[in-house]
Amino acid sequence: MIKARYPWGSFLKKIAVIAVPVALQNLLATTGSMVDTMMIASLGKPEVGAVGLCAQFSSLMFAGYWGFVGGGMLFYAQYWGAGDGGGINRSYGLTLSCMMTVGLLFGLLAVCFPETVMRMYTDKQHIRDIGVKYLRIVGFGYPLTVFSMAMAALLRCTGKVRIPLWGSVAGVLSNMLLNWVLIFGKLGIEPMGVRGAALATVIAQAVNCSVVLFASYRSGHPYLLAFRRHFRWTVSFIKAYLYKCFPIICNEVLIGLGNMVINIVLGRQPEEAIAALAVFRTIEGLIIGFFAGFSNASSVLVGTEVGAGRPAVAFARAWRLVYLCQGFIALLGALLICLHGPILRMMGMSGESFTLAYGMITIYVLFGVVRMGNWTQNDTFRAAGDALRGTVLEIVFMWLMVLPLVCASGLLLKWPTLVVFALCYADEPIRYVLMQRHLYSGKWIRPVTPEGQRALRDWKPDRRQTGEEA
């Protein structure tokens, strides 16, 4: 049998259509966060610390609702591939309801019980007082943040990737302008300090949502605004939805808690290491922002084919997406190492903190190729219907291997910072081998649509087949 030639040209175009707008959207969000931090930093270190602690509360909210985003994208992509508009509407309605419950709960805690929230994060009264002022206002924006994320997930899976990008552009620009006006008291407005930053965030989220809704209406999107069709659920549908979402929710919550423990350990390193870590996290955010484009492309391009009943196409795309992502991250990492000097100096690193920041970047790049491969495979499995395998592996290795190693080396043995940092990624190579075996077994293809389930009965994984016409 002559091996068919894989249509790389059309495949790469499909990736770019999804990946580029998502990467730009995340880059905008990261840039906006950096500008926010720079503006608030001019108020003083207590203000920066207080707003940073509030951001940790926001991250906890993110862990609470992101599982529903992952589950929702699984259903959107597969139903989109099968042309099942009713399934898309029901999935979006249920996803939105679950996500908004989380957003409203966290918004209520922030607005009504800000003192309790801040007491969890710090014992310093003056920082708590500043954080309370910020939370009481920014809490009103939490439901808007969740709503924008829900809309973005649906639009990306149904071929409207650019609309969330326009919303982000409008939101980030609004936030930057309003920060300047409200924090420092420009254009006749009284200076509001951190309260101004919080209000700017809320208004910017409202602008983001408004632009997305308006653009969706103008484009005639058939699902986002079909409100009456979003809540036609059945008991069997709800059970199937929650069955797929539950592992993803557990994964996000438990991994979020694990990362919090790691940050607590790293936060007890020397002062130079803490400064280096803060700079590294900013750079890491930029890398992950670009990578998220590949992650979304993987979910959509694989999930739609599984739902449409074309498992061979999904399989052929999946392993190619994993290796393309790893190659892209390797190139980006090499570029980062070459340019580390000017980047770190521009961000205020010098002496020991410079050395530590460069060491963290080097370690991250070395492990990053494998790490992002694991991430892409996990997202691919989820989109294809297997939300369990990657979740179990990630949680087990995090809690039984990584956390004991990091806590013992950082808190008990007092090993050098870079050794402790490297141990944060000790599980990645092992998980990669296990994930690769699962990838090539094809057992992660578990359709939720009738078309996909019928096609799966007569299919067996075979790397020699392209699955697509050239």
C-alpha cells in the first residue's frame, strides 16, 4: 500500500485560523495585566501586594469555573462537527449556568465579605484594608469575566475565533485608559487609587462583553444569542454532561491547590529568588499565552472530527498537533534564552536575581517542550471525550510525587532555589511517556454524538493513514 501524502498546507492553515487570534487575545490580556501592575506600582508596594493577593482569589475562581469551560468545549466541538445545533445550544446553556453560579458566588464573597477573603491571604492589617477596598468594587466584575470566558469558548468552537479577539482589544484598551483616568485622577476625576483600578477592571469587562455580544449579533451567530434554546435540558443530557465535566473540574481544582502549595514553598526562598520568580511568572505568562492558541486549535480540530464520525482524521491530526506544538515551544524557548539578557535587565534584574531568573528560564525551556506536549495531549483527549486519563495522571503525580519533593527540598532540606524549582517539573517526562502510549492507542476517542459512536465501531488506529484527502 502506498502511503498517502498528508495535506500539511491546509492543516497548518486550519491551525493558524484558530491559534493566531487566541494567541493574540492572550497576549493582549497579559500585556494589559503588566500595564496594570506598573500603574498600581506607582502607588506603593502595599498596594501592589494587596492587589496581587486579590489576584490569587481571582485565580481560585478561575480554577472553579475552568472545568466547565473544558467540558463545554468538548461538547461544542463534537456537536459542531456533527452539525447538531440543538446539542450546541443545550451544552452552552448548561455550561453558562454552571460557570455563572461560580462567578456569582465569588462576586458575592468579594463584595459582601471582603474582610474574610483578605484574612485568608495575609495577616498584615494595612494590606488587608487596601485589598478590601479593591475587592468590594472588582467583585462586581467577576460575573462579567466568567460570562466573557463562556462566550469565547463557544465562539472559538463554532468558527468565530476573531470575535473574542475584538472584545479583548476593546477591553484591554478601555482598562488602560480608565486606569490612567481613575487611579491618578485625570480629566477632572478625583484620584481613586486602587479603587480606581478596580472600577476600571469592571468597566473594561462590561465593554468586552458588549463588543462580543454586538459582534455576534451582527455576524448572525446562530447559537450565542439563541436564549430560548439554551435551557432545553433532559435528565440524561445533564448526567452525560456532568460525567464528562467532573474529572476536568477535579483536575483544575486539585492542580490549582497544588500550585498554590508550590508557590508558598517558593515564596519562602531568599528575597532575590522571590524577585526572580515574579519576573519569571510574567515571562511564563507570555509563553503560555502563545501556547494556548495551539491548545485551542487541538481541541477544536480534533473534537469536531470525532463528533462528525471521522476518527481517522482526528487521530491523524492529534499526534501531529502534539509534535507541532512541541517544535514551536522549542523554537520560542531557544529565542528566549538568546535574548534573556536584555529582557531580564529591562525588567530590573541584576546580580543574584538575574542569575536565578536566567536559571529558571533555562530549566523551564528544557522541561517546557515535554510539559507543553503533555498539556496538548490532555486537551486533545478531553476534546475527543476522554476527560479521565490525563486528569488522573496529572493529579496523582502532582500530589504523590511533585509536592512531596518540592516541600521536602524547599522547607526541610533547604536545597538551592534552582533545584527546588526544577523539581516542580520532575513528573513531566514520566507522564509524557504514559500519555504517548495512550495517544497512539486511540482509546481516547470517545464520541458523545451518534455519528461518532457509529463510526468508532469499525475503526482502528493506524499512523500510516492520513485520515484526510490531500
